[in-house]
Amino acid sequence: MTKTTSTRAQTILLVEDEAELANEIKIELDRLGYLVRTASIAEAADAARVGDAAMLIMDRIVFGEDSLKTLEVLRKEGVKVPVLVISALSSIDEKVHGLKAGGDDYLAKPFAMVEFVARVEALMRRLDDVRTTKLRVGDLEMDLIEQTVYRGDTKIDLLPREFKLLEYFLRRPGQVITRAMLLEEVWQYHFSLETNVVDVHISNLRKKIDARGVHSLIVNIRGAGFMLSANA
């Protein structure tokens, strides 16, 4: 993966006191083209204040100090840098606390590196999404200002949840999207839940965006989830 934006814009600060995990994270993100620097809680906060970091990855407890206290201060100061909180504190209450303190995402340890990377890249994409007003994949286009969806010349009427679901896919073309990701990002369920709500909504969405005789843009990826692709 080649990054086209500036190094400064792609700098990620990592606050993690487990040396082995910090090294593993740094190697993986370096491989993807990001510049990763380790920092203390105070150093990360100072860098975030002056715009020297595109993102912070903060362990919840660092050398006995709760990083959420600093995160809460940053948010009160209006600092909007994306923050991924990682922590061995994995209960629902702890996750909610981390999100309410200002975390954009909360990942419990231990975690698979592939999921960690997916969450990092999702947060980094938000930096590019801020100015986006139209999303397009193939002949499917969504206007975020007008709140309209067209496939070709045909306007498609969607319910609010369907619109949000389709927007999530349109922002991630060609990416495998799991049910867990959709439940967390679209439905805001930050905990395990046994439900077929995702499949039901995707089925309804397909009926609306896929014209008769035309291949479905949203395809099932066996054992993984779904993908939006114009070349499905």
C-alpha cells in the first residue's frame, strides 16, 4: 500500500507500555506505509494539540496511569484527532466508558492484528471522508447533501437505516465487511449480539438497489461477511 498524502498527515502516535506488542504494532503499520512513533501519554497529548499526529492509539492503562483522563481533557479542549483505545479491560461497561471519554473506537486485548489494522484504517479513512459529498461505485451514486441515491438514472428511495447502511458500504468499496463491523458502526452495538438484523436489512437493500436482471452490487463473502463491488 502506498500512501500519497504527506508523512506528517499519516503519522500515528502509539501509547503502549508493552514493548512486545508495541513493536508488533509498529512493524505492521510501518509495512502499510504509516509512520508510527511511540510516545508517552503527555507526549501524545501535546502532539495532538498542535496537529503533529493524524491518529492516536492509546493503551488504556500505561504504567499505572489511565489514559482516558487525558483523552477527556483533549476532547474538552476541542482536539478532534481520531483515537483508538486498546485495553485488557474488556467488559461492556469499560468499553462504554472509553467511548464516552472520547475514544472513536475501543478494541479489547488480546486482539487479532488483522482486526486491529482494519480498525486503524477505518479511522484513518475518516480524515479523507470529511469533505466527501458524493459517493459512487459503478453506476450507484449517493449524494450526502441531498440525501439521495441513484442507480443510473433511477432514483432509489431508502429508509434512514438503509441509507446509513449503504453509505457504510460505499465508503469501503472492495473491502470485506463483517456483520460485527456493521452492528458496531451502523447500529452502534458495541457488544456481542445474536441477531439477523444485518442480513434482513441487506436483503431489503439489495431489492431496492439491484435492478431486475442486473448483478447485485453487494455480494456475500463466504465465512467472512459482505462486499460492495461494481465488478462482483
